[in-house]
Amino acid sequence: MIRHFLFAIFCIPSLIVLSQTPYTVTGPDGHLTLAITLNEGSPFYTITYDGEVFLDPSPLGLKTSIGDFSESLTFASTSKQLIREAYELSKSKVSRVNYEANELICRFTNRHEDTLHVVFRVSDADVAFSYRVTTKERKTNLLVYEEATGFDLPDDATTFLTSQALPMIGWEKTKPSYEEEYTYDDPVGMPSKYGVGYTFPALFRLGTKGWALISETGVDSRYVGARLGEGTETGFYPLKFPQAGENNSIGGTYAAMAIPAQTPWRTITLGKSLKPIVESTVAFDVVEPLYEPSMTYKMGKATWSWIVWQDGSINYEDQVKFIDLASTVGFEYVLIDNWWDRNIGRERMAELVKYAASKNVGVILWYNSNGFWNDAPQTPQDCMNTAPARKKEMTWLQSIGVKGLKVDFFGGDKQVTMQLYEDILSDANNYGLTITFHGCTIPRGWERMYPNFVTSEAVLASENLIFRQDASDTHAYYATILPFTRNAVGAMDFAPVFFNKILSKTQERGSVRRTTDAFELATSVLYFSPVQHFGITPNNLAEQPDYVWDFVRRVPTTWDETVFIDGYPGKYIVLARRKGEHWYVVAVNGEKETKELEIVLPMLRGQNAKLLYDQKDKSAGIKTIKINEKGHVQLTLLPEGGAVIFN
């Protein structure tokens, strides 16, 4: 269960006319400073780190049905307070957070004397801000048509961004689904793939000064999911709302809210290195749980026949094989994918769930979210998109002992879609069911907001390794980008660890795996998801040595601590995660040449540890190493190779 504790909060009200004179708030350690100005009636914010500008003056404001809160504003007042909060997470990259930030609220009034409250939280490495609207006269609701919010990066910044897809394109008109390639150190202002901007999170290298990761959190049924619009050559990126055609044009592109209204939080994580980007918890720091869990939900590892054996494996006999595989390697779950209702049937599914339970394996079942917003044919359909259908289906699922659901094919960020995500989660909690989303948007603080939310895809995930050889050819490269981008803001259901050399059931034809076995083992730690759906298959049991399976059995899926050690997007990454007293340090090589690394692991200094490493034939070897008193370790990684150190 998630628990949080509030510490003392100190309020310091003030009344200061901003005009051209900036009003500032600084992070607790004094490095990060936010300055607010009102320039000819329009509010702007600037961010500096140790006196260097990391974000140039960037606009703020909302355009709503009750008035424009982006221009012709008058400054009203400010207030400041110190926020201290300790809270726990049961299914994240950390288990306990001590959050400390200085909060500044700037209030501006428009010509109708309604008030825009801009709430800023500045911690040591993060800036988060949200808008609140109150009115002078009694009004009950407003529509937010768009935001004036923008992010003005330095001219010499370069980008690691994923393009926003156009609506109703891709396979069976299921896009946008956050499944596009990344730019790589491209200059700001380069046109996006589809001409409609970029999805969150957005990573920028700020020349030699440092890094910035821009995203958002706290999005629920009361707002839309946003993105970045096309950038300019000078580094300005506006915030944009969903496209009209998303979800087959169902629903508006605006947000409808009750008054007083508060928007989600925009987040900017900054630092001179990539360390604060990888370790940030800002996505959870500024949100709260929306309801209590109906039970204690169990995270863990799952086998998944579809990822390698594909649709043909969705039959009773093959699912028994993958249940037995899960039992043999100590996994908690088996995921049974699309067409199960047609190929196995509901009566036999009840038998299969019972059989899995006899092996101490829980069952996760796939569902199509689609009611009428794309052409994806996979069934079961029309079970998750209306409340009566959900409750009927979930009653049955609970009765036969299913533990969780994977719901697929959403295709949009409109408010109606965000409400569907929330409705599925909230209803599922009533029936003790966890939820995984695929073909979907990124999670926005949902690990803390929704206690039965597990993970989301929202990435060009491992299914593409099977579909396309070029995805296998670039897997290692992208593996060293995702920890700094998509996985930095929330759980990512990429699905790691493949041992088949050819990614098919027969291994006679299909995509050829390029990565080493040690690389694959490293991804079980590198990719964070509280339920990890592994790409292993029954034939792997006899193909891998016992020490590999010993590691697979013991590796956790939730963590007490995450520490960035070293790396650069597209080249390599070294990451450490802790569960209890045990550390797991992984290194992966994103390039096609051997890499020699010298890393420093202060958490393991003077200890003996196990090392899984690349052997010449690309299999994983194991040996015991002694880490010296300085914590120095030398690693040799084969091309597209990896290593794991654990104590």
C-alpha cells in the first residue's frame, strides 16, 4: 500500500509588483533558480542553474472559455512555502522518497478580475508547474482550449525526441501510440517526422552546460494529455493539445473542467549531467493517490508466449507450456494474449486459470480497448469501453481467479481517452485486478495515482524485434536511449530478455538477434517495469546454463534505489539498482564495437560480487570478482554486449 507523510510547511505571503523585475524562487540546495516576469501583460519564466541560463524566457498561460489568461494580465500577489513530504512507492524505481521543494504561487488577474494562479515547485533538480483558475463571480465550469505554455531552449541545444504520429495511421489505424524512433543529437528546430511535433518526455542536451528532460504528470480524467509542437531554429517548443482526428475524431481537443480548476503539472528536470534525469522522481512528487487499493497487489515476472511464438501460440496446449515455464523459473505470472476468447474459449480459460493457480502462477489476460475508434480486429473486443460491459467482464474475471489485464489499442490523448484509462483502472481495482496498457500513452504519475496501475508500453517495444530485422539491428542502440527518456518518467513495458538466436518458434526463419546473452540479462534490470514480461521460451531451459536461470529467478522487478553511474544516449549506459541489501549493476553497449569501461561503484567497494559477462561466442559467462576499496571495476563489453554485477 502507498503511504505518504506530510511534514511542516512554512508560508511566507508577499505582495510584489513584478512588471519587468523578476521574482525568483530557488531550489533547496541553491543551484536551480526560477525567475518570473510579467512582460506587457504576459507572464514568462526563466530557469538558471548555477547562474547559467538553462531555459530562456518562456511563456505561461491558458486560453479558456471564460477568458484569456495569457495576455493583458495584471499581477495580484505571490506566496511562498517550503514543501517537505516523505512518501513510499511499492512498485517503482525507488521505494521511499523524501521530497523537498520551494513552492511559489504567482497570481494574475485578467480584465474580468478572474485569477490565474501559477504554482511552481522547485527542488534541487526539478521544476514543476501547474495552473489553477478561480473566478470573481460564481462560475461553475470552463473549457481550456489551449495553453500558452512553452519551453525556450538555448539555440545550441540538441534533441533526443520521438515524433508525434498523425491520427488514424499505422497498423489498423491505431496510432498515435508513442511508438516512434528517436532523433539523435539533432539541432533544435528540425522538422518532426509527421510535422505535428513530439511526444513527452523530451530530452535536450544544452550544449556543454547540461541536460533538460521535459514532460508532464498528474494527467487524469479531468484534462488532456499534451505534447510539444514543432520547434523553431532558436529552440522554442510550444505545448500543444491533442489532434482533432485522434480516436477516430471522438471527443474534443480541449479540457472541460469544474471551477476551481487545476491543470496537470509540467515538469522540467535539469542538471549538469544525466544523473538527475535518470534518478528523478518528479513524476510522483507532485501527485497524490486517487483511491485506496482494494487489496495488496503483487508485482513480478511473467512468461508471454505471443512475443516470440506469436498468434499461433494462443491455444490451450501452448499456454500450459508457458505456465509450466513460469513455474519452473519461479515467475509469478503468465500473460495470455489476443484471440484467447476465440482460440481457447471462456470455459477452458477458467480451467487454464485453475491449472496455473495449481502451479502458483497468476494469469494476466489481454483485451482490446476498441469499441469504435480503430480497425484492430483482435478479440476480446467491446468489454472494456463501457461501464456495464467492464463490470460484467470483471465480475467473471474475478470469479475464475484472473489477476490482471493487459488492455490495448487506445490511440489518443484526448480527455475522453484519459477518462477511459481512469475508468478501467478504477473499476478494475474494485475487482482486485491490475492493469497494463499497450498501444497507449505514457504514464503520467500513474504509479502513485492509481494503486492497481502496473505499467504501460508507449515505446517502440520488443514486438518490433520480431516484426522487423532493422529493429533487432538497432536494439542495443535504442536500449541506451530509453533510460534517459521514456523510462525516466515511468514504468515501461518493453519486455526484455530474449535467448532465441532467431526470434521465432522454430528458429528456422525470422529476425536475427544481434545482442549478446549478457546484454539480454542486463535489460531485465535496465528496463524498469514492476511486472516484466520476459521473452524467454520453453526451449531456452535446456540451452542456457544453470547460473543464467539462477539470476533470472532472483532478479527483482521493483526497486528501493536507482543510481545512474555513467553513459551517453546511443553509446552506453551503466545503471545500478538496489533491492534490500542487494545491488544489481548493469552495463550495456549500444555500439557495434568492443567497449572498455572503467566504472566506480562506491556501493560495492571492498566486496566480492558476481559478474555475468560477454564470452567470445556471445554467451554469458560468470565469475566472482573482488571490487577494490575505491570501488573501481573494469568491464569489457562486446559489440552490442552487456554485463551484470550483483552481490
